[in-house]
Amino acid sequence: MILKVKVKPNSKQQAIIVEEDGSFTVRLKSPPVDGKANQELVQLLSKQLGVPKSQVMIRSGQTSKIKRIEVPD
């Protein structure tokens, strides 16, 4: 399954918000430096979806705010 995710780094609190179009907005505490925000995103999504971190992959948007994330069905 592919998820469309908009990331907002440097937020005060972590949050996952489901938008009306089915995409996600994820607020992260980490800054977008040295991949820290991406690591936090993978960790947060794996915990929320109940899958191992190794199965959550960023397919596109490694350095962008809009990312496509692949997770198992």
C-alpha cells in the first residue's frame, strides 16, 4: 500500500492527521537535518500502523515535504 504523506518538521507535538482526500499530514518534532525527520516519520508510522520499521519505506520525496510511503497491506 502506498501512502501520500505531507510532513511538517519542527512541530511542538507529534501528530498524524488524516485529510479528506485520504492523504496524511504528519507533524514531527525533529528538524529536517541529516535525515532525522525521515527517521522519526518511519518510527511514528510503524508504531501507528503496527508494522516493523524495516517494512516502512520512503519511496519518493526523501528531501521533500511531500512523500510517498510504502507499507505492507
